[in-house]
Amino acid sequence: MQKLKEQSKEYQSTLPKNIYNCNLCSDNGGYIIIKDDIEYYTECECFKSSRSDRLFKASQITFEFRKKTFSSWDSSWLDDEVRNARAASQDYACNFGAIKTRRNNSISLLGQSGAGKTHLLMAIANQLMDNGVQVFYFPFVEGFNDLKSDFDNLNNRIEKMQKAEVLFIDDLFKGRKDSTQFQVEQMFAVINYRYMNNLPMLISSEKLIEDLIQIDEALGSRIYEMSKDYVIELIGKKLNYRMRDDDERDT
């Protein structure tokens, strides 16, 4: 019998060992810790990291936009209005856990092109995803081009936008002077659903609140009500960093 046990051990030692990406939890996503003789299950850091990766892949956000964070943008040379927009965006991101349950749970950065609206909202989105929050990104112009070229997938795409934990609409109603009836109808279907179900949105647009109300009063007023604690309107070409000379940026 002893000889058989020794032979079994020798055989086991020749078998290939399991290779895990995480040796701490053996790729199970968590592990047991014992504290005061009580067993607790704790989530492994590898699972938190992989969850963030999964959220990023599902978000439609590009790797280039993934680099846009609050720390990656130097606003030291910008006007006070833009600095205030950054402060409001950071406040929203840091307090999202409490904000998301309110009626006013969204943020809208509106107005001047080149004032950093997309960067700030992308910084919010990246911070939320790092904290395990699902964000779906919809660039308005490219998004509607995709919808028109793949009309059979329209309902599926609209449903994703309606039901995402957080929806980021970038450059809402950008492009032609007058928005099409199709654009207005589809955006209303998305925004009204989120309004009725109290689901947060991140919105950038060159249109101001009054402009959005002119396009469609029901749509514009819903956006305002959902984000009125965080509506930032940036007005004036002086805020466009693309129009600044290098020596102006250094002052």
C-alpha cells in the first residue's frame, strides 16, 4: 500500500500544473479570507480590473478616448468658464453614487466648440467605468450614419441607448442647420425613456438649452430637468482652445 501511495505521488508530480492568470483567486474572481474565525468571500482585484475592461469594450469608446482623463488635460491656461466646467465635471464624477438616484442625475456641457466638452465628459465616463459603471457612448453624427446604413439594427441600437446604465451622447444635433424629423424622433425615444426611468446621461452639444427647446420643446425641457444641477453653457470663441496661439496657451 505504501508503495502504491509513493507511486501515486510520483505520478501526480509529473502532471502539468494549472496555469492561472491570477494565482491569488485561481481565476475564480474572488477568494475566502478568515477573520476572527469567520470566513468571508472577497472580490479579487483581478476581477475588478477585468470588469473595467469588459465595460470599456462594451462602451463603444475608442482606445484614444480612453486616455482622456481629468489629469491628462492641462486647463491651467484656460478661461474661468472652462475651469468651472472642469470643476463641475469632477464634482459630478466624484458624487455620481448619490447623484444617480436623483431626478437631476445628468450633466450637459453645451455651447462653444473646442472648449473641451467631450474631453471632460469622456473623463467622467472613464472614471465611472473604472468604478464598475456601464457607459454607452453615442457620437451623434457617426451614430446616425450607422443607423441609416444598418436600418435593420435600428431597434436594437436604440434599445441599447435607452437601457444603458449611463448614456453619453456626444455632439447632440451637430451638423446640418435643421435636424431631421428622423433624428428628433429617435432622440426623443431615447431621452424620454431615460427620463421616465430615471437613467443618467452625459450630453455634449454646440446647442444651448434654448436651442434644444427650439428643436423640440419636450426633448429640450427633459434634458434641462435631468441635468439642471449640472448644465454648463460655454459661450464665446475665446473659449476655443484650437483658436489659441501657442504663446497664449503658455500664459
